[in-house]
Amino acid sequence: MVNHRSSFWVGLFCAGAMVAACGGSDVTTGDGGGGDGGGGGDGTTTGDGSPINPDGSTNPDGTTGPACTSDAQCSLPTPYCDTAINACVQCLGDPNCANAPNNANTCNTTSHTCVQCATSAQCGGTNPYCSPNGSCVQCLADGNCGTNQKCNTTTYRCVNACTSDAQCSFPNPYCNTQAGYCVQCLSSANCANNQNGNFICDTATDTCVECMADTDCKDPQQPYCFAGQHRCVECLSNANCTSNVCLLDHTCQ
């Protein structure tokens, strides 16, 4: 169900990194790795569209909230009622994403989340392709990259091809020999000196991230791990806040 009601975004402040805004060429040269501060690739912020929880609570990825029959029963970060599934969601149509952070101005009407793109026509510059999770990215396949490069299809970045660490360099100094390209890490030991405090290796994307579980979050002001971006946040649901309001940027109102 697509409903082009006006935007309900209030008090939003972008707290997490996302893939850079779109802008230029189809082929990128050089080692376009994810950088030392990298959480997984697209930074993505879209969630997986998983169903409403049996207890009516907000899912950690922010895709669905409490049960509802009208918008009056919904609040941030899921302020709209999708009456087709009787659940509060982040968006029903593009107008609901007009003021979303990180240029996520398109509503994915499957996951009901605000994303950067639905097609590559909405991307350009150094990130000309639309990834499956709705972010503008550098590549989708090896052919999108330069000579002696491969597309890391978990981060959607062009990286150097390799058969050993000797062919790799910062910011992707390790060779994932199974995939055949250079990566940021193969284990958390490779992230021990990360300058941005991302000391955990996400072995699904071979990138250094802040957290994979709540136990990785040591700051009592940010005790929860937001799985969508692998970063520690103040809240994942309204229940985590004394105000009973968890905003879209995962801070309490």
C-alpha cells in the first residue's frame, strides 16, 4: 500500500555514516576500499523488512513498530500505519522520506524504509549504481571496476585483486584468498589498532566495525548495538528510553 502523506520527520539528527551521496564515472581506478573507519560498505541504513514482533515492539532495524490501525497509534521512528499489515512503519511513500538523513529520500515499499535509491538512475558520480539494499555504491560487479580490481560485493567497493597479503595495502591490507580481493580485516585482531575505535571484525563483510552485539558496546550512554550499521546507539526501541520515544537516529527524545 502506498500512501503519499506528508512527512512526519521531526527532531532527526544524522548519527551514523552512510554511503556518500551520489555523483560520476562508471569505472573507478585505484584501491577504492572502505577506509579505516569503515563499517560495512553501504552503511547502509535500510533494514531487512522483517515482520512485526509478536509483542508489538519495534524491531532493531527500525522497519516495523507496534500494531496499528491508524497513524494516531504510531510514533517515531515508525510514524505511519501500514493498514495492509497493521503495523507502524517508517514510510509508505516517497513524501514520507523527504527530510530523511543521508539522502535517503526514496521509500522502499517492500521494507517500508527510507533508502537512497530504487534504481541506478537515481545515482551517479563515484557511486553510480544502486545496490540491492537501496544505497548508491561504487560497483555491483567486477566489470564496474578498474584494471586488476574486483568488486567486493558485500561492501560494493572496488578493491585490489590479490592472491596474498603482499598484493594488498592500507586501507585494505589483508587478502581474502577465497574471494580473491584485498579486505580491511579477516579477524578482530586485524582491527586492534583501528584509529576510529572500530575494533571488531565483521567477517561477513571483512570490515572493522564498532560492534556486532550489545556486549561490544562499552559506553553506558550507548549500550545497544544497531545491527543495521554495526554501531553502538542509545536506543533501539521506545522501551529503551525513559521518555518512551526512540527517534530515527536511535537517540532518545
